[in-house]
Amino acid sequence: MQKVLVGLSGGVDSTMTALLLKEQGYEVIGAIMSIWDESMPTPKVPNKACLGPEENDIATAQKVADFLNIPLKVIDCREQYKNIVLGNFKDEYRLGRTPNPCVWCNSYVKFGALPNAARQNGIDFDKFATGHYSIIEFDAKTDMWLLKKGKDETKDQSYFLYRLGQEQLSKTLFPLGAYTKKEVREMALKYALPVADKADSQDFYCGDYNDILKFPPKPGKIVDKTGKVIGAHNGIWNYTIGKRKGLTGGGNQKPLYVIKIDAEKNQIVAGFKEDLFSHELTASSVNWCSVRRPQGEFKAMVKIRRQHIPALASVKPLGEDKAQVIFDEPQMSITAGQSAVFYEGNTVLGGGIIE
């Protein structure tokens, strides 16, 4: 009998993952990450975020494990989370970029530090599983593992998983990829799971991001495209591309948006909505997830943020780990620090960090 380590969170998705695998005949071991830094202020609505006090989540995960009659291990990943996820989060905002912490957490902590730490603690298992709404398939023709979108397009999480490598994909199970969220909720009610009605986590962190950043104020100028000063700011990290927050100066009738964050000059550049559109981006730290590195330019659907509808583009690999993306139609608010993910149909080809 194969052993599967299931990343439990105390939520309905991970609980159903453990239940389905147990029904399929696997020996299931539950594991929950401990990542919370108790020196941080408690968010106002901690149950709506991934990052927050963990006592309730651990207690719920234990209740779930008891219900399923499986062991539960609490794995300390606080140091890795602090150094990798929060470290990247701070570094990117300091540079005037807008990171996606879920991308780093998935590839380096949830699918890296967690299973590695479990093994170091003497937990033996053959596969690792989570409640992500994505699909993994093996393609015999290419001898490659493929990461694909889940059945439920509204819950698909493949965008956050593009940094997984072939070794990780070969040892990972996503049982929920074949279901919709509605179907998972219905199954949870059918089995009378204690978390069947529990709300989903909605965000990375539900407090003020300055709780994490802890940067001292750094006043600077807000300027228009010509360099004319139209306002002031207390730190470039309080702004993201496409936002209108605090942009009321300049005497313009049209709404103003953040169109550039200049860390070197400590400036926020404001412009109009049409200034947010661009045809092109360069991505770095590119990971080719389901294919070997392409040798030439190719067409793909490219997604530039979580809620973005993928758009057709030409993708050209540059050097070892970069790629140039040129969209057929201009896209709004291409943001440095976010991820550009390349799709062919439902398959994730790869992706990288927008420069």
C-alpha cells in the first residue's frame, strides 16, 4: 500500500483530498504547516487569510484527522516561510514591484520545505497531495509530466503552480482537479465532514501589508508623465500598477492611475487609463514546467495575474531563464513582480516573473 502525505489546512478542500485518497486505498498521513510569526499583529479577520494565527486551524485539522482516522503531524516551516516567502515579499516591494507570495509559497514551501521537513522528521511516504484544483498527467509521447488546469475554471490554481518541476509533479497528487468546487462541497456534506461548511481562505494576508514590510516611512513625489509634481507619498510600497489610491492631484478631469513605480527616484508616476496598456513584457526566472525549454519563438495564451483572462501572445525564450512576451492585443496593467504563465490549451508550459 502506497503512503501519501496530505497537506492539511483545516479546510474542506484538503479534507476531501485526504478522504478521497483514503477511499482509493492509500495509507494517508496528514501534515499541517506552521508558518505564523507570532511577533506580527493579528489580522482583523485571520480566518479569511492563509497567514495568521494557527491555533484554530491546527485544532480543526486535528478534528478532521480524528474524523478520518489518520495521523496528523504539525511541521514547523516558519523559518523557511520567513526567509523565502516573506523575504521575497519584502525585497520586491522595496524595489517598487508587486510580488505574488502564493507562487513562492507553493513552489518552495508547500511543495518543497513541507515534504522535505516531514522526511527529515522520520515520516515515510511515497506521494505528496494537496487540495489544489489542478490536474497532473503523464505524457508518454514526450516522457513529461504535465500540469493542467482543473475542471473548475473558476477555481483553477494552475497559475500558482507553474514553478513546480518534473520531480515534484511526478510525486504529487491533486485529487480535486477532476471536480468542481460545488461537487466537492456536496461530497463533503454527503460524508458529513466537520468542515463541510467552512469558508475558504480568501487572501495571503488580511491585515495591513505594512505589518509584514515594517519599512520606515520614505516620503517621495507623485509626478505625472511629464515629471510635474502632483502629489506626495510616504513609501512606494503602498502603491501598485493600475491603482487610483491617493491620486487626485494635477487638476485633471480624467481619473489618474499609477502607471509606473520608480524605486531609484522614489517616485510614483501617474497617468490615464490608456497609459496602462502595453504589448510587451520580459519575464525572468522562467521555469518550463511541462515541456523542455523551447528552442524558438512560439504562440501561447499568457496570463499575467490571478484574475487576468489569458491572452494570445508570441513567447520567445531568451538565454537560460528569460523570455520575451509580445501580445497580439495590448494588455492592461502589466506589473513587475507578478507572474506571466504560458498555456497551450489546458496545459501549463511554464512561466516567469515579470520584469
